[in-house]
Amino acid sequence: MFCRQLSETEIAVFTASADETARLGTIIGERAYLGLTVLMYGGLGAGKTLLTKNIGAALGYKRIKSPTFIIVAEHNGGRLPLVHADLYRLPNYSEVDSLDLEQYIDQRDVLIIEWAERWENPPIEDYISIHFNIPEADAESREMILASHGEKAKGLLKQIKDEIIAGQVI
């Protein structure tokens, strides 16, 4: 895994395997804080659920499954409470609004939303967004653009970047 700084608030992370993508999830989970929101964007099979499972594992949860059919799953008993939403099955923005996801945007849990592109204009001031890309030449590798929005998220992005750089072999 390696990363490249794109701007003060964006990094590109490149992983060569599912194990490296999982490791990124662990890095994020180990540094997660109450009130962290992570919005994930990308197609089917991009790695959103794999990343989420490893964020959850780093928070102390053994069984994180994609809540595709129940839409929102709440997990308690780990280092921090985790709310995991999967918006894939929602056909339009009005159905996302009816979920009242705003209730989770506070200082009481970590909120991860897969298929965030289905939530038009989320009312979040401080969060990390992750855009997944799968290079055509290699189905195992991923390019993820991580962007911070807000001061706390900016600090987290710096920690993620520093950890990845510390582990890079040059």
C-alpha cells in the first residue's frame, strides 16, 4: 500500500490486494473517534464492505456484515459504538431522507455509509469521504481517494497518511 498527497485535504491510496485494502480499514478504525462519519462512494465489488468490516474489527466488532436488506445496523460493545448504513437498495433520495440518518450524526458513535452517492447533500460538517476506483488492468488493486471535510477529519487524514507512509517500502 502506498499513498500520494493530492492536496491539503486529499490523499490517493493505492492497494495491490484485498489484504492491503483491509489494512487501510484497520488503520482508520484504530484512529476512529466519537462523531466520525465516513462516506463511501463506488460501484459493486469496489471494497466498501471490506473496508467497513476492518474498521469495525479495529473497533472490536467480530461480525460486520453489509446491512443491504436492513439498510442500517447498529453495533455496540466495542471500543466505540458503530452505525453502518448501506444505501444500495434505496432507489431515490427521498427514501434516504426517510431513514433519518441525521440522528446518527453526532458525538455518540462512528457512522459509516456505503453508497453515499444515494444521499443527496448530507448535512454533515466534519467527515471523511472515500471514493473507490478499480483499475481495469488489475481486479485486485484499488485506488481510493480519501478527502477530509472539517478540522477533526483533517487531523484523521493526516494520521492515516503518516501511518501509510511509515509502512511504505521504498
